[in-house]
Amino acid sequence: MEAKIKKIEFVDGLILTTTTDGHIFFRSLDDFPLLRKATSSQREDYTIGKWSDDVRWESIDEDIYISSLTQQPYLPMS
């Protein structure tokens, strides 16, 4: 089974993506200019897509797919 997006978090200038297989991937918000400029409440107002392979931020008109969120190394789950 292919990993899907389970949760999105924002910490210290990073976007953290937790996947259904238990990995946490991280990317800099600098890689996503619309999210970087968004307020905290706008960032937290997201919807994971029907197939859990994309994230939508309606208020800032931003869509990001799992392939863009999981390009960096992941953090091991403890």
C-alpha cells in the first residue's frame, strides 16, 4: 500500500507531513511561498484530498501533492 497524507503541521519554518506509514517528512516553508506568506490560521485551515495524496488551502488557493511534500528525508518515529 502506498503511503498517504495523514496530518500536516508547521514548526519553526518547516512544514511537516505525517504519512499513513508512520513517517514524518519535512520541507522548508521557503519552498512554498504562498504558505510562507500565509497567517498561522490560514496554514492550519487545510483539507486533505479524497485520496489522501494532496492538501488544499482554500483561503490562499494553494494545492500541494504528496510528491512535493515527501522529497526530503523523513524523521524516524519514536
